Amino acid sequence: MRWLAAALALLALPGLAVAQTPPPEGVAGPDPVSIVGPPRGPELSGEALESRTTEVASKLRCPTCQGLSVQDSPTGNARNMRSQVGEMLARGFDEEQVLRYFETSYGEFVRLEPPMRGINWLVWLAPLGGLAVGGLIVAMAWRRLAARRAEGGDETPVAAVDRDRLPEDPALAAAVLRVREQVWGWAGGRSPEWRARQDRSEA
């Protein structure tokens, strides 16, 4: 009995509903007026109806192959749902009414773009929150770097010191000097800055 109580509790949560199979073609489902109210938009036909049907069906998730929209799915359920979308748009129901009609049967999961309400705000705001946190981290790091420079901690460029440094192993140091001489054209593998420092020290 505990599992039955748990199942009933889940069904009682807002926005959840038992997934239902759309009625087969030729069999009428619930009248949309009884679910979403009277039509609030213009009646469509012809190319306008086809274009709008494609647009709205692209915002509904296929309940059979859940990775595709109703527009892109080849399943019979998706074709039936797309047909229902076209019928509702032809009668004058607007996009939100069509989406809410299917949401009553499948829950919010049927929407490929979750509505901005309730806990769904987290889905929309999480990327913005991530950008804000990332920007704060970068700003703090930049501020610390600027403070160190103001204190004189970064006055000597690291590259100017490192490029004249040699390994402790004499054989390896000699090899590094040969490579520097061949690649950079430094006489003896020593940089012009190193020679300038040597000349100043000897003077």
C-alpha cells in the first residue's frame, strides 16, 4: 500500500499529469474549449495555417521519441498531435492555448521550452547566474593582480628572466644554448639582454 500512496502523491504534484496516448486519427478527443476556453486568435487557413502549425508543433515534445519535437518526429503519435495542432489553429486557438491543451495531458514536459513560472525560473536563470558568478571571479582575480602590480610585485616580466635560465646539468645546458643559437640567432645562445647585463656588470 505504501507504493500506491507514493504514486498518488506524485500525481498530486502541480504540473504533473499521467501521460495519455492521443486519440487515433478520426477519433475526436476532448473539446479544447472545455480545457483552454474559447479561441482567442484569428482562424487560419492555407499557407498561414501550415506555417503556424509547423512553428507551434516545433515547440511540443514527442511523447514517444522524447528527443524530437512533434514537427520532426515520424511516429504516429506525433503525426496525430500535429494534426490536432492544425485543427486548433484553424479554429482560432492561439499558441499558448494549444500548448496548454497538450500540457493538460502530458504535463509541462511536453513543452520543449519550459514556461517561465514556478521552479522553471531556475532553468532560465541558471545560465545568467553562471555568467554572473564567472564574471565576479574574473573581476576578483583582476583586482588582486592589479593590487600586486601596484605594490611592485610584478614589475619584472617573467619571460625576460626565464628565457636566459639554463638547466643545472652542464650537458643539457650546452644543448639548450646550441638550440637558442640556431633558433633565435643569439651568439653563444645568450640573449642580447643577458649580454647587456654582463657588460654593465663588467663595467
